[in-house]
Amino acid sequence: MPFKSITIDQINAFNPNTLMEQLGIKCIEIGEDYLVASMPVDSRTKQPMGLLHGGASAALIESIGSMGSALLLDLEKFTPVGLEINANHVGGIRAGEVHAKGRLIHEGKRTHLWQVDITDSSSNKLVCTGRLTVMIIPK
């Protein structure tokens, strides 16, 4: 099923007063079958050793998968909620920005499965890869 027709500004309008706003997560691209979001690597998203915090990466994975599922659903009839997430941290980054590209792997009636790769925006080096299962709850 294709994404709803929506602008990036409309997607990002959901961010105020959320964790996405606190972490600086923003949608920057909507493709035919994927979404891309950015997140800064700064004092909000680093762990004490100065690296991107794994929890921030997990929040980015959940955010982009949830955004994508919301673009596939009639939100007056269904609510997408994260059910399970995993993340493998394969590289480190200390400054700059990361980009997360999420692709829908499975679109069922009750669940969506998203694959998300997080890369260093300057080098395109893989920092983290993860999967998010989204449960679709009828209202």
C-alpha cells in the first residue's frame, strides 16, 4: 500500500512536545517505499563517553517506523504502536548528524515490520541497524 500524500512539513508538525522534538528528530525525505529522518549527535543524544547513545538510536528507529505506519493507516480507525524493537550498534559517531532510512518489510492487518538503517550523514557509514514491529490497534 502506498504512503498517504503528505508533506514533510505536515509530518514534522506532529513533533512539538514529543520525544522527537527533544532529540531533534525530523523527517527529511519521503520516498515511494521508504522514509528518511535525521537526528543530531549532540548533548541531547550522546552517552557519557561522548558517543551517540544506543537509546537515542532506538528512539530514532521507533520514530521512523511509527511515522511510516501512520502514513499507511487511516488514523481515525487505527492507532500504530511500537510492539518490539531491536538495534545492533555497529559503529560509533561523536558529532554531526545521523540519518535513518526506514523501509517496510511486512504490512499485515495487525502488524507492520520496519527495517531501519542509521548512518553517519557525512560519511554514509553504518552506525546502527534495527527492526521495529508496529502493532495496529483498531480504535
